Amino acid sequence: MRRGKTWPKIILIIYILKKKEKKEKRKCCCRVFYGIMFDAGSTGTRIHIYKFIQKDPVELPVLDNEMYHAVKPGLSSYKDDPEEGGNTIRQLLRIAKKTVPEEDWRRTPVVLKATAGLRLLPEDKARALLKEVQEVFEESPFYVPGNSVTIMNGKNEGVLAWVTVNFLTGHLYSNTRRTVGILDLGGGSTQITFLPKSKVNKHFYIYLGNGLFAARFATLGALGADVFSSSCLPKKFRENVTFSGTTYKVSGIPDGYAGYKLCYYEVMKVIKGIIHQPYEVRGSSIFYAFSYYFDRAVESGLIDGSRGGTVEVRDFKKRAKEVCNKMTKYRAINPFLCMDMTYITCLLKEGFGFKDSTVLHLAKKVNNVETSWALGATFDYFRNFNIH
Ligand SMILES: O=c1ccn([C@@H]2O[C@H](COP(=O)(O)OP(=O)(O)O)[C@@H](O)[C@H]2O)c(=O)[nH]1
């Protein structure tokens, strides 16, 4: 009886030991490393901490997971107080210290790339902010390579976001050579980026334009009046609005008209003449839209924020009409929703020339990773610095 019970026990122990040995072996050739990328956008600063695993020295590392955190407002809002701006970076670095194991700190690179917010600032103000961030990085325990705090140009922003989305959706490794286009709408700038299908022209098509907040002020300013008022806003709306550290007095038109038609007319003045209509967008190419395209689609109820989804261009138009013609209903969610939805509709249709029936994939994350240029920028960075 006793023997009978002992044997299975021994077999179990051997089995566990073997498994442990196998695990140890696997551990030996697995290299784990991290990369920290800061996205200093016009509306917020975000930290992305990527964990990569290299199973085989000859193979490319794979992305294991991402830790993401965001703070508002963006770095450019601290244009007159760079020290306070530096504190927001310090705060986010605390998260990095908790996420990356201490023994890896010294070899984990930390990089910050600023987008439209800093691009639009006077040079001396932008430089003071970057200097402050550089100092915060230097005092951190992470690896600070040369050129690790810079302003990125819009074209790189477009291409790197394209790399991220095509990587996450598996298009970079597929044999079909088919890729997807991306639509990114930030606060300060917007990008549409895709690879044309033509065999002759193998260069990226990138268009850069006004971001959502920049478009808001262009729309308000386009009326040419001293008071920034618009028929895209609820009639009784009157508030001070701050963007990138500057405050504007903004209002609806109390005794005038408000609604979709008038709003479309106002927004069109901002779109007209500044947009290209690439031939490809009229075809069957697949486009992924994220950032504020995603946020506004959620706020207006077009898609579910936890899952994302696909919509047709005409759905944005239909929902923009509903929002603008029932402004009081949506006021509590976002008083600018009519203006933003109308800008998005105008940009897609009149600006880029999308058909009503074009399907857009709206996603904030793909495989639990943020759809942003930050991942693409991190790849590029590892390649350049030969870290793996
Ligand atoms: O990893 C990211 C980076 C950005 N965003 C969103 O993308 C928009 C980008 O705005 P940003 O201030 O960066 O605009 P920019 O300054 O680049 O024009 C905002 O809705 C952010 O919440 C996001 O969801 N995930």
C-alpha cells in the first residue's frame, strides 16, 4: 500500500524538477529589456514603457507588453514655468521606476519626443522646456543617450505611427505586402500616412494639417471678429478656454443661429485650400483612425470606448448633424462636440476626399498597446543605438 503511494510521488517530484530545469534553460536564452518613450503632445504628456523579450539572439525581439500613463496639460502649457513642466516628467518617471526592475534601470534608455505643442512655441520657450527635461533625465537612474530630448517633425510622427499600427496589426510581417493607412488627429497637428499602391512611387504619402484644437481656434478666428464666437457652439456658451498655455474668450452666438449647416460653412473656411486629395483614398485601401478620431467617436456615441469598432465616413457626418442640431443634449459631455465632429467630417470628406462609404477602423489600442507613434519611435531608436 505504502509503496504504491510513494512511486507516484517520486514521479511527480521528477516531473516538477524536469519542468523547472526546462524553465531555467528557457530563462538563460531569454533576454528581457525595456524602453521608455515619452510623448510630449500639445494636450498631454504620456509615458510608454515597453517590455521586449528576445528569445533567440538571431531573432528580432518581440513586444511583451506596454505600461502607459498620461498627464494633462501638455509640456507646452508650462512655457512660462519650465521647472514645473519638468516636475510632470519627474512624476511619470516614478512610474517607470516601479515598472522596470531596478537591475535594468542603467541599461534602459529614456527618450522624449515633443510634437505640435512644442513645434508651435517660440524657439527660446521650447528650448528652455527641453533643457529642463534633459536635466530631469540626467538625474534619473536610467540610460540617457545623446539626442534623447527633441522635437519631432510631423513627417516622422506620421511614419512612426504608421509603423506602430502596421506592426500591431501584423502587416509588417505578412507576405501579402498589403499595409494599412493611418489617420491621426492630435490637438496641434493631424497626419494621414499610407504607402501608395503604385509600383513606381514607393514613398510614403504624408499629409500634415491642423490638429483638433488648432482647428478650433482657426475656426473661431476665421470669423474675423474680436470676440471668438461660433455657430458651432451652444448659443449660451461663454467660457475662457486654454490651449497650450494661452487663454481665449470663447462664446456661442446668443441671439444668432447655431447648427450643423452654419457650422459646416464656418469649418469649411479652415479646410479649404489647405488639403490634398490623394487618389488612393478613393479606392479600397484600409485606414485605421485613432487619437481624437477615436475619442470623439466615443463621446458622440458612435462606438463603444472599451472595444472600438468600424464606422463609415457617412456615420461621422450623420452623427455630426445630430450633435449640432441637439447641442444642449451633448453640452455636458463636451460643448465643442459639434465643432469637433463637423471638423472631422469636413476633414475626411472635403479635405482628404474620402467617399461616404469608406470604412474606418477606430482603435485606441491594438493587442492592448496604444496606437501611437511612440512604439514605432522606440523600434527606430533600438535599431539606431544597437541595443539588442
Ligand atoms: O499613446 C497615445 C497618445 C495619444 N493619445 C491621444 O491622442 C490625442 C493626441 O493629442 P496630442 O496632444 O498628442 O496632439 P499633438 O500635439 O500631437 O497634435 C489625444 O486624444 C490623446 O489622448 C492616445 O490615446 N494614446
